[in-house]
Amino acid sequence: MKRFFVTLALSATIAGTGFAMTEGVENEAVKARMMLMDGVKAATGTLGAMAKGEMAFDTDKAGEARQALIDHAAKIPAAFEAQEMDPKSTALPAIWENWADFEMKAQAMGAAAQELDTSDLGWIQAGMGDLGGTCAACHKAYRIKK
């Protein structure tokens, strides 16, 4: 249970940091992947807010957020395939140095989203630890710490 609340706190922090601020980003490839990750942030934020009781549980909204995470996870490798950088990017070069691991982490996020049962608030709460853990694992290895 402790892991659930720690992961939930991490997810809330990620969701509230303005992760994909694209203002001033000149590289279009970087801007596109930042917008993709902003979609991940929004979907995770919706599920996290429901899990914490900050947003009313809504099966339809939860299902949409889950599907968005599945869809976005599938697009992450292609979005990062080109080794594009921008001064505003928070991507580390380690992404391309450890490409197979980066792809596995994206797949793990998609798998955790796929496993998330959004038909009941209790199941969302139970699954957020695994989902948040996949986000944290990738950010720890491949994102510049702010």
C-alpha cells in the first residue's frame, strides 16, 4: 500500500510539472515528442486524480485515459527514434545509447496501461503503482532531472 501512495505522489508531481512546455522549442521533432509526452501526463493525471479522490470516478473518462496511455506508449519509440535535441528538451542522450532498454520501458508502460482495469475505482487505485513505476523507471534513466 505504501508503494501505491509513493507512486501516486510521483505521478501527481510528474503531472503537475509542466513536463512538455513546448514554448520556445524550435526543433519540430522535439516539439512533437514533447506533445506526445504531454498526452501521457494528461492521461496519467486523470487516472491519478481519480485514484486520489480529487476527481470523481468516471468509467468513460478512465477508459479514455487508459486507451490514451496505450496509444501513446506505442508511439514513444518512433517519436524518439531520431536523435533530435533542443535546449528545452529534457531527454538525455542515454536514450539512444541504450535504445533497446528505452524501447522496453515504453513497452512496459503500455503493458501496465493495458493491464489497468478502469471499470472500478478500486482497480484503478490498485494498478496505479505499476503504471507510475514504469514512468518513474524511464524518467530516472532517460530524463534530465529538474
